[in-house]
Amino acid sequence: MKTLGFYIFSFIILMLGMAAALPADAKKKADAKIEFKEDVYDFGKVSVAGGKVTHDFIFTNTGKSNLIILDAKADCGCTKPAYSEQPIAPGKTGTIKVTFVPNGRGHFTKKVTVSTNGNPRKARLIIKGEVTE
């Protein structure tokens, strides 16, 4: 008959084995890599009367596993990012569409933070320009 100590020892060995496997699994998931064709776009001069303007930031998954865009957030309400929630396979491209609504005159610089399951975990896109009448 096995003793209680044997069961406790077996449980500890099992937990250590599972814990050792976690970092390898986490690294495997981070094998996706996002690379943007450009990360800054200058609209130049845009007019308030012309309404919203849009730019597509194109990226490629240069990693070895599927890339997932988890979130994209703008730093203000006048800028809205849109993206597909479908995984991007290695070697394939995707798009993050950023729309800006001009509502006042002057120069602007707006940032969009993109969160992914890959490397880097967070990427920054920038749009800029000058709003005229």
C-alpha cells in the first residue's frame, strides 16, 4: 500500500513538470511577428469641409505562427481604427484602417496603439497633418 507521502511527492513532481512546460508554450504563441509597411502617415493638408480622411496601414505577419490583433485604440475620439479579428497566417498581410475626422484648424498628430499576440505585443501607428478651412 502506498503512503500519503508518495502521493504528495507524485503531485509535486506533476506540478513542476506542468510549470516547466508553460514557458515553452508561451514562447510558441509569441512566434507571430507584426511588421508594418509604414508606421507614420502624413495626410498633408486636409479641410474641415472635406470631412473624414482614411489611411490603410498594411502589415505582414513575418513570424511562424498566426498573428491576432487583440485591440487597436486611438488616443482621442476624432480618430477611429478598424481591423479584422481573423488570424493572419505567417507570410500573409492585413490592414488596420485609421479614420480621422477633422474638427478644428491646425496641425495634428494622433496615435493608435495596436495590441497583438505576437512580437511586439504593442505597436504604435501615427497619423499627422494640418487641418485647414
